[in-house]
Amino acid sequence: MKYHFTGYKRLLDPEGYPAVAPPWGTLNAIKLNTGEYVWKIPLGEYPDLAAKGMKNTGTENYGGPLVTAGGLLLIGATNFDKKFRAFDKSTGALLWETTLPFAGNATPATYEVNGRQFVVIAAGGGKDPRSKSGGVYVAFAVRK
């Protein structure tokens, strides 16, 4: 073969963090009719850096958001902090967060049982070489 793909090389510093200035991952709301940002926030953090006071760095993200009719934006997607978060879709304000057993590198789904709304996310990890991988589904009830 004249050409072959050997994978992507990431530019990292000696400690394994991205070798560019943060934020290293963001969550954005964009007006689709104009292309303008409504809001843009860092998404995710590295626990080791957060413990040293370097918070809101953002991280690589794998998985998309779910937006509810009630205005919640729910997303996992962050490899290193393993958080599942709820934001106000209009402002980007963080409303709630919890830590999953493994990173939720998936897009959440919603369903209804007896008139009550639930959100579920697959948490399996697998992208952080420093953490174990697993395979669980975690479900949450949405309060009204």
C-alpha cells in the first residue's frame, strides 16, 4: 500500500494533559438560524487538576446531549471526571451533577413509566487509560 492510516497522535504535555491552553472541551448552544453562540462553557475537568485548584478546564467529550421539553440539557460525555450533568438549556447554568461509576460516553435517552419521566445513560468508560472500564446503565427520575 502506498498510504496507510496509523491513527491519530494527540499533542500532550509530559504529564499527559493537552499541550494547548484550556478549555480542552466545551458545551455550546448555537442559534441555528444565525450561527451565533448563545452560550459556551467548559465541559468536564481532570480530577487531579481540580484538586490543585485548576477547575473548569474542560476535557475531551464523547457522547451527545439530551434536551427535555422542560428545558433541561442532560449530558455525560466527560471521560476523566465521570460526571453526568443537567444544565439550563437557555443559559448554560449548571443545575445538577452526579458522578457515574464509569464515564458516560454515550448520549442519554429518556422514557416514561406511569406518567413519570426517566433519563438513562450507558456508563462504560474505556477512553481514560487511568480508569477501569465497566458496563452499567444508570437511570434517574426527572422531578417536575
